[in-house]
Amino acid sequence: MNTKKTKTLFIIAAASLILMIIITFIMSIIAIRTANKRPVSLEQIVVQSNDIEFCEDIYFADERVPLEMFNIRERYERELLSNTYFHSNTMVLLKRSKRWFPVIEPILKEYGIPDDFKYLCVIESYLTNAVSPAGAAGFWQFMKGTAEDYGLKINKEVDMRYNVELETEAACKYFLKAYDRFGSWTLTAAAYNAGTSRVLKFMKEQGVDSYYDLLMADETERYVFRILAIKTIFENPEKYGIHVSPKLSYEPYKYDIVKVDKSVQNWAEFAKEHDITYKLLKIFNPWLRSNSLKVNKGEIYEIKIPKKPFNITHGHITSLIGDEQFLFEDSLAIEEINY
């Protein structure tokens, strides 16, 4: 009886194990099929962390980075690893760069500033009109006093730190002035973070004339290496496991310019006159800081009015197709919207 009972229990246990294996297999198949239907594939979800190899010749603004120095190499590697494995943030920055680099690059070139300084803008604000706890604002993070020193108008109605083109010009003027003092683009970049006077003070106290030999606050010591890491990844993102679809990158804004030489009592009404929303007007002209603008004699303000497809509003869509889902990939649908 004991032998027979033991055999029965063994058969039940074996059957249960086989059933569990079958169920697990079926659930795995279902999970894989479900995952493959998601916008993000399993290959994109699984992130492997591997050490990173990089070339020995790294340059910032045509100035060679001395990676032979152990602390320089380790500081660069720290920022490279940090940005490589911060995928979500780095991917968004790459997408934004497709919109804003075409705006920034020509201005840098016009002023004779090395192209690498566009990456300084990336680490300053993530290519947004950010505001720091200290009150620095815009893509280039100017403080109010410094902004005014470099010709940016700031009052209750306008703040030109939020005008990307004008603030980029102001940044270029700062870089040129700092370069005249240092004769080094690397020190110029460091001074943008710490201030020209402070960097000169450190150089005098420590008796050195290179950014890479200076002992400074951690933020400034990391600053140039953060720029270098972003540059390295942006120049070859696929090498670092970051794949951004060109179709999903953010296109440069398209707009017309309307010159305003008379006071505007209500920007919301102004927007309606140009068949856009107040929100779109502020997105394209974030330097407008109130709902009105006093224009003095001789002043002219350039207002950006978005063009297709950036001027599409929800009101346009619902008037055309009702509440049905609107596919922006359908260019024909966009063309059918009448303004």
C-alpha cells in the first residue's frame, strides 16, 4: 500500500511540474507577443551596461584634451558614462538639437565662435528656456544684470533672455571678451560657468594657466567634461547605443515675421487676428512676458507667427474632422485645413 501510494504521489507531482512548465511557456509566449505590439521593443527596453572605450584624441574647440593625465581621463569618463546611460534624457536632447542647432550654429559662426560651444548651451539649459534657482534664464542662462550688460532688454513686458537668437548673440559677445583675457577657449568655457574674475583669481593663486591644472569648485571642474561628453555622444550616438529616428526628431520651427511698431493692447486678440492661439504666440515668442506691449517711437519688434504644420490648433482639427483621431503623419489632412 505504501509503495502504491508513493507512486501515486510521484505521478501527481510529476504531472503538476509538467503542467507548470507548460503554463510558464505559454505565458512567456504571450508576454513576448504583447511586448512586440508595444511602441517600444524588448531590444529597446533591455539596456546593457558596458564599459566604454574612447579614442585618445579628444578636442574642445580645436584644443586637445590631455587624457594622459589620470584625473583628466577619469573626469571625462565619468561624464561620458553618466550621459551614455541616461538614455531618456540624452535622447530628448538629441531630438531637441535637430530643432535648435540650426538656429545656434550660424550665429556662432558669424561671431567666429567655435562650433563646439553649442554643446555648452546643451548642458546649460537642455535647450529649453529654463530658469535656475538663482534667477538665470534662457537657453544660455544669463543673469539679469549680465544680460543687460550685453544689450538684452528686460522689463515687465519683455525679457530678451528668452529670445534664442538675441541671447545667443549676447553669449557670443561674452565668449569673445573672455577669450581676449585668456587666449584659451577651454578657459573661456570654464569662465562662463565660474565667472572670469574667479577663474583669473584661481590662476593667480595656483600659478597655472591651464584649465586642466586648476583646482576649482566641483561644478566648474566637471563643466568642460560635461560639454565634451555631450559632444562625443552627439557626434556618434549609435556608437553609444542611442538610436533616434530622424522621423521622430523635432523639426526646426517654421514661421513668418510680423514687424510691430505700435503698441499692442492685447496679445490674445493679436493672436486671433493671425489665426493662431495665444499659447502658440507665446511658444514662438517666449520673450513676451505680459499680455500687452508698449512700443516707443522708433522701436520695432519682430513677432514670429507659426506656419504649417506648427500653426495647427485643436480648433482647426475639430472643425475639419470633428472629434475623430487626427494623424499628423497624414500630410493630406494637414493641407486640407483651411485658415
